[in-house]
Amino acid sequence: MKIYDVLILGAGASSLMCASHLDKKLSVGIVDVNGKIAVKLKISGGSKCNVTNVEVSEYNYDGDSEFISNVLDAFSKEDLLNYLRINGVEPVVRKDRYYFCKDSSDEIINVFKRATKQVDMLLDRDILEVKKSDDIFEVKTSKGILRAKNVVVATGGKSYKDLGASDIGLEIAKRFGIKVKEFTPALVGLTVQKEQFWMKELSGLSCLVNIKVNDKILQEELLFAHKGISGPAVLSASLYWQKGNIAIDFLPNNNILELIKDSKKLLSSVIPLPKRLSKAILEALYVEDTECKKISSDIKEKLVRIHAYEFAPAGNFGFSKAEVSRGGVITNELNPYTMEALDVKNLYFIGEVVDVTGELGGYNFQWAFSSGFVCAKSINEWCSQLDSNQ
């Protein structure tokens, strides 16, 4: 039976970047439950794939900062953009911060297809189990057993179950005694307590906000939804929230006291938000919608809370609505310069299956690409050492 030099489990962003950079003389196979590669990458960002961000650092991630920094330094945003441009893809910047494919995510998928022509695509098969006998891994699939000298686990997280997502990567890690943090939904909308049900009644409205959660302040659009709150600001905030309060500044670029100063208009008319939202916030603050000139100092104190409306979310929308999963293989179980398991030689973990999760805005694809590159570089060095010993 054929023994691959490398079997990569999963056919997503990290897998394809890894395979694209492996030495062409290596025998490589990619195993995936789907019948096509890059199914999540294909639909991401409205099918235009937000590949990275103008500003990328370890501080845009939930995880071990030093570990993340090592990986990002090895294959930075600039390295990624250069790789894409060399291969004919020129991402465009939207909203002054997000890099997207110009026309379609197919642009980057086609780059990977060209770069992995020599790879065996072992698709449409479930990954059931991974064992190791002597120096050879055995990967049990729904279509038989595959063997390899190196295994790269790039199976992603649990979000997008309809695209085949599962926690098989964590099960593989646990079988080898590698510690993991169970997946939880991330980059997901937040549900609200009864006291904030007024937010659900504004479903469909959006506004620019600052959200403070722990020591993070995130500025982007908030979208009111039937279940609670969503939108880019909330999705990123959900990454850092597990319990306790968050605080929303509904007027991040204004000062409410300056707005009402010397005004003869009603409060709801002065607040630069949709009228329905202005009135709902005033009601939530227990402030009557009256003329600004009639406002007392006590009411002004209440109004200031429009810059820090604090409450505890009830929970989140769950995996079915989550962009990614928080959790994964604990990073102190891995070598940050190779992505190899410290206690299992030639077993690697990359991408979302690792306990590193980025904010909304291209950070998770950047992590996938960077970790995939680091892994490929390490395996190429392994290959070179074999050649020199022969």
C-alpha cells in the first residue's frame, strides 16, 4: 500500500497553503469530507474572501500572544499579499482595512488549484481515526485506510456543520494525549436579557458603535437582530466575551452633552441616530424625550450612559450562526516554529483547529495561511534532512 510523505486532513485555507508550499518531490495527499476543496473559503466574505487586514498583529487574536507572533512573523500580511500578487491576484482594500479578492474567492482558490496539481485529492470521505504504528501514521477514512510519514491536521472547527465541519481534529489530538480546549462558538451574535429586549424590537437597524469587553475596545457596525445583537462589532466582541458585562458606546464620534448644548430641539432629534433607535435608547436610560433646554443635571448624568450602556448578554446565537470556533489544540502542546506536536513526531496542527482565534476582518484566514506556511517549511526541512542522510 502507498505510503505518502504527507497527508493533510482537511482541504481548507491552511491545508491548501501548506500543500502549495511543500517540496514538489514529496508525495502529498489531501483528505476531506467534501467533494470539492476550499468550500468555506469559497463562500466567505460574500464569496469575495476577506483574506487579511491592513493592520495585523497578535493583539487581534484570542490566544497565546507569543505563539501567535512567532507564526505571523514567519509569514506576515506582506508575505501573503506578495504571494498572491506573484500568482496574479491583487486584493483590494474595502472600508480602509479589509483585503478582499477583487471579483471572487475563485481567484485565490484557482491559485491553490494550480499550486497543488501534483497533490492527490482524496475527497468525499470522512476522517474517522488516526493511529501511529512505529513511524507510520494510519488514517482511517470512510473509504479505507491511508498511510503517511507525516500527518497535518487542518480539519477546522465546528461552525458551518452543513459544510462538513466537526471536532474530529480535537479527537485526533486527544487520542495522542495532546491537550485541547473544546470548541465554543465565536464571531457570533449575542442574545440579550429581558431588560434588553428593546434591542430585538429594532431588528434590521444598524449603527456605528464602540464595544468594550474586558480590556478590548472594538469599533464597527452593530446590527440589531431578532435574537439580540449582531454585526461586525458584536461578532468581534463575542471572541473576548464569555460572561459578565459589555459596554456599548452608541455615539463613539460625538459627545452627547455637546450635542444637546444650547439646542431647543427634542433629545431624539438631536441624537444623530435613526429616530427609532434614539427613542429606544432614551427609554432604556429612563430619560424622557423632552426639549434639550429643559434637561436637568440629573438627566444629563443618565444621558452620559449613551457612551457606556452596560449590560450582560444572555449568551450567543450558537454554532449554526458562528463564523468560527474558539478553542482547539492548546498551543503549548505545539512548536510555534513548526506547528509540530511536541510529543508526537511528524504530527502537525494548523489553522482553526489550533487554539488561536482572530477577530472579524480577515484575521482567521491570515492565521490559516501563516500556520500552513510554517508547517510546510518545517516538513520541507524534514525532507532535506532525509536527503542529506541518504
